[in-house]
Amino acid sequence: MENIHPLVKEIIITNAQIVERSRQLAIKISEFYKQDLNLNQNSLLCVGLLKGCIPFMAEFIKHLEIECETQYMLVSSFFGGTKASGTPQIILDIPVVVVNRDILIVEDIIDSGLTLKMIKEYLLLKGASSVRVVTLLDKKQGRKVELDADWSGFDVPKAFLIGFGLDFEEKLRNLPYVAIADSEKIKKWKW
Ligand code: IMP
Ligand code: MG
């Protein structure tokens, strides 16, 4: 039985669903890259966007059937609240040269698309030969710029979500499921 946090209004994706979907995505993506004979150095560069990517990335990479290098970037756009602030900023960059590398960005959720659009452009500008995106969750109605994931786990509603990497004030990333947060309780919540 999953432990239900008081800020949860409704669990929309269970842990079992996440585990199964992550496995399916890893298999599909492995097949895709196995057919890419130009894959540089025969190895994919998986770049996780901290900190939300951690639970999904852990679940996803263990089922990948191709050689991959894992690196992380820390990009801020949320600053702890429930509303994204304008321009995303790179707080921590990957410590490797990306020239001619094939990159797969691993993300928890796409909302406005601003973060990924910026990161994709940045990595391509630095010389990556391809930059693709896998996201666990896609909040399609939140888009402010044109940006599509190459692979996505679940479409989710335009609500404030918590769990499985998604935080409220840097907490609740550890919940094993994805839930809609209770908007009334969250307004007056004290930790
Ligand atoms: P975007 O730049 O608007 O696409 O935002 C992407 C980032 O915002 C994600 O990587 C998350 O860190 C965060 N985010 C978007 N929606 C939610 C949510 O419902 N709960 C918590 N974090 C979210
Ligand atoms: Mg994120």
C-alpha cells in the first residue's frame, strides 16, 4: 500500500504504472538508437535535468539496452514555488565536450517547454550532433513555446503536480507516485 501524503488531492499515476512505462520507453529508445549506425562512439550521452529527473532517470536507465554515459545539468526555473519564473538558468553544466555526441535529455515533466527549448539550443550550439528528449510527463496545455518530446511517458492535466521527482518547495520529490496537489491546502501549508 502506497503511503499517501496529506497534500495529495488525487494520485494520477501509480508507482507500478511508472515502473512499467519507464521500462517500455527504455526498450523503445534502445531499439531506436540500435538502428542509428552513426551513433558516435557507439555511446549515447544521457543528460538528466536535476533535480526532478532523478527518480525517473534511475528507473529508465536500468532498462536501456545500449551503452550510455550519464551526466547531469542543474537548471532552475521554479525557485521553490508553484509558478515557473521566466528564463531558465544553467546552474551546473555537464563536465564533458559534447561535440559530435548524440544526446538524450531525460526530464521529469515538460510544461511551458521553455527549459527544454533553451537546453536543446544550448547543446546544439556547443556542437552536439543530435539532441532528443524523453520525458516521463507531458503537460501539453502548459506550452508557451513550440517544443515536443521525442518520447513521453504520460500526458498529464494542467494542474500542480507532486511526486516522483516533482517538488513543492524542494520537498515531495520522494513520493513514489505522481499526484495532483490539493490547491487549497498548499496555499497555507507549513512544513
Ligand atoms: P517548463 O520549462 O515550463 O517546461 O518547466 C519544466 C520544469 O518545471 C520541470 O522540469 C519541473 O521541474 C517544473 N514543473 C513543471 N510542472 C510542474 C508541476 O506540476 N509540479 C512541479 N514541478 C513542475
Ligand atoms: Mg525538471
